[in-house]
Amino acid sequence: PSQSYQVYNIMKMRPPQILPLILALQTNSAVAFTGSYSHVTSVGNVNRQIPYMPMSTSITVSKKAVVPAVFGRQKDSFGRLNMSTVATDEEEETEKKSVWKKIKSIIPPANERKKLLPLGLIFFCNLFIYTILRDTKDVLMVTAPGSGAEVIPFLKTYVNLPAAIGFTVLYSKLCNKMEQKDVFYTCTFPFLAFFSAFAMFIYPNVNVLHPNALIDRLAGILPLGFSAPLSIIRNWSYALFYVMAEMWGSVVVSLLFWSFANEITSVDEAKKYYPLFGMGANVALIFSGQYVKWVSSIRKALPPGVDAWGVSLKYLMGAVVACGCSMLGLFSYMQRNIVNDPESVDKTKKKGPKKAKVKMGMRESAKFLMDSEYIRNLATLVISYGMCINIVEVTWKSKLKMAFPNPNDYSTFMGNFSSATGTVTLVMMLLGRSIFQKFGWRVAALITPTMIGVTGLAFFGLNMFSGLFEPVAGALGTTPLMLAVLVGAAQNILSKSSKYSLFDPCKEMAYIPLDQESKTKGKAAVDVIGNPLGKSGGSFIQQILIFLVGNLAMATPYLAGILGVLIYFWVKAANSLATKFDEAMVAVEEA
């Protein structure tokens, strides 16, 4: 039977109002709808829209016309509601345009793609090389004759630091005499030449080049505490490789690449695309880790008597040189075709006024830290992280050598370790934003010390009470040593991934609510005192303990206690800083 209904938004209609409409649609008789056709957002599980018609409109339609209008498209000879088909076409066309607009908004425009693609490839090559070098340097030094993880604190303090200072002086002079592109070439070529020469000439002749006889005589005279410094001298070529690998990360990756990227990238482009570079860095970590693993597995096909690690080293350094040459080729391409292209690099666009960098000496930085509890708490976070990760990592690498004395086995494990670090960091970076939004700064800041504290103390516990964990290890089909190695690997992976995804953003966010003077002086103070003390503090502690007790294994209980104390002060500082951060943010919002 024909009835009249006032149809409005069906989502706002109550069941008694919707029921007559449904019953009418089930009949074959005509139904008269009087009134306005407003948006029908949902009928059943299908979303469609009925176009608006004036209030005075009154038409008669049948089921065949209404059902296609509401539930889908259907062409038939009944054309009293042709407007439904037209509306559906227009609606789908609008949806297609909307989807296409979203896709276009994600894809960079042509002028930006022209430089972002080669720049991203340069960054990928850079990080691929650095991961290979980082894994290889540990294998060389930790598994070297008469060496071990004990040498790492001494290397970082007495070899890396002077080398970094010397390069800083050299780099300043090069920048004064050369253009930036020439500085890039001049600094990169020596690295690639050294890594190539090391695999082809230095490593095959280490027995001739290393002063083994002299160091053996000195080791018989000097106390046991001097074993680490003597090991550095004995394996001087490995130590040089270690330093060059460390400096690749700080020189080529951090300094040369980012200086070039900032030179050709505007602030707006940096905000959009720099986070993607961070994601790409972890992808490079995964790929390079798997390459290291594959190279280490080649030894299985080698005949007896062949130095398997020497062959693996040639493959590894071959990949380093190949990626390095690719990186230089891409850099040269960008210099010729992109840097001077006004469509890709707008040199007239201002990137903001360059602020004078606040330079503070050690005394001024210490005074500023003492006067500001906020900055003091922030420096405590930075120092604690550097010391904690160093204390646990070096001890873990000593256990790693015990579990994998063969360099290829050690390298295979480190390849898997790098891939796992990249994967977990990618996941943590995706979760980091949600953690900040749902739980706030305090929880995000406490995750890293909690992660390092729990996993670090578990690792030290496995080392100190290995006998108690023999039943657990046996039930898992492994040994207490391997269980300690796996727990230490998990500790390192979780610590580094939480640092990149949570700790670093928390640290930078903490500067936001400060006034300009506190912001600039505070960051300078943390950089001058916090970073160096965090990196070298753990090394000095381990050096003192090694001289006192002889080796890292004997120092494990003391290191566990020191780690617990550091975590306590870290958590205390984070809670205090979180309270002050919240108060400062409220003050900023009210201002």
C-alpha cells in the first residue's frame, strides 16, 4: 500500500521509524516518499547516499528503483529514480579522486623525488657500510690472539678519543681551504682505500706486521692488569681498523652526509622526509646483518687449510668498497645534476636565521648544571645511559667470545644481531608515537632505564650464578653460557631500540618548554659534560676494575652493583624531570 514517509538521516532514525521503510522495500507496490531525501549513510552493511531533494518534492517509486538506489547499482527499464544511478556514479568518481589525492600527497613531487631518491640511496649505502664495519671491528679485536672484550674500554679512551680530536682539527683546516664537495671526497677516499688495503695486504701479513715476540716478553714482566694495553699494541692493525670503523660512523655518516643533506634540503622537506631516513637506516641494518651472516657461511664450502676468516674479510671489505664507490658516484651525480638545479634546490629560500652556537667550557657547563635542577636531571639521563650500556655491552662481548671463539661464528652471530636490532627498532619506532600519545612523557622516559635495568641485571645474574641456572638452560636445550649470551643480546637489542625510539625523543622534547637561554646553555652543558662523561665513564670504571681484579669476569659482581646504582639515580632523575616538564608545559600553555 502507498504510504508517505519523511526520510532523514537513517543513522539518526529510531527503529520504529526505520521499520516502515524496510517493510515498504519488501513489497512490489509503489511507495510514495514525501519530503527531503537527506543522506542515507548506512542500510545493512552497505554505505550509499541518496541525493538531496527539496521538501516539496513528492514522487512515487517502486522497490526496483529504491533498492538499487540504496543497496547498489542496477540498470533496468524502470527509470523513475535515475538520479540514484547518477549520484552513485558521481559518488564513486569523488571517492576515486579522494583516494588519488591521498596517494599524490604521499608521493613527493617530481622536483623533490629527483634529489630524495639518490640522497636516500647514499644514506642506505652509508649505513650498510657502517653496520658491516661495526660488526667486523668487534670480531677482529675481541677474537684476536691475546685479546678480548677487556681491550674495548682502553681503545675507546686512549685511541678513539685522540683520533677524533685529531680529525676535528684536520676537518676544520680542510673546510677553510676546500669546497664542501671536495671535503667529502677527500675524507671518504682514505677510508675506502684503507679498508681495501686491510683485506688485501694487511690482514694476510699480520704475523709479520704484529710485534708478537716483543709483547710476549713485556707480558712476562708487567702485571696482569696491563694485558689489555699490551693487546692493543700487539694487534695494532686490528686496533687501527677498529678506530677507522668507529670514525666512519661519526665522520662519513654523521658529519659529511648530514652536512650535505642539510645543504640541499629545505626545512619543510626535512620535516617530511628525514623521519623516513631513520626508517631506511634500520632497513639497511637488516640487509647488512644478513649479508654478514651469508659471508660467514661461505667457510663451509672452503677446502681445509684455507683461512676462512680471511676469505670472509675480503667479501666484507669488497662490499664496503663497492657500496662506497656507489655512494661517491651518487654524490657526484647529485653535484652535477641536482645541486645547481633551481627546481630541486632553491638556494634563495631561507632556512631560518642561523643561531650563534653557545660555546661553554667545562667549568661554565658544570656551573650551569649545578644551578639548574632541570638541566641537571637531563644530564643525569644522558650520563646514565652511556655508562649503563657500556658496562653491560663490554661484559656481554667477553661472553660472546667464550661462546664463539671462531671469528666466522662470531661474525655470523653479529650479523643476526644487527638484523634483529634493525627489526626491533623499526617496530619500536612505530610504537613510540602511540606510547607518547597514550601514556605521556614520564612513561616513555622510564621505559629505557627499566628495560636496561631488568635485562642488564638478569644478564649479570646469569653470569654470577650460572650454576643455579643449569637446570633452566638444560630444559631449554642450551648451556648457561649460551643463555647468558642470548639474554645479553636481547638486552643490547632492546636497549638500543628503546634509545632510538623513546630515549632520544624524550631528551629533545625536554628542551621545548625552556626559555631560550636555558635551552641553548642547557644543551651546550649536556653536550660538553653529559655525552663525554656517559661514553667514557663506563670505560674508566671497567679499566679501574680490570687493573684491580685482573679481568672482566672477576669484576662482574662489582659491575652489577654499579649498574643497579646507576639505574636508581636514572629513574629518580627521570621522575623528577617528568614532574618539572609537566609543570613547564602547563606554564607555556597558560602564557
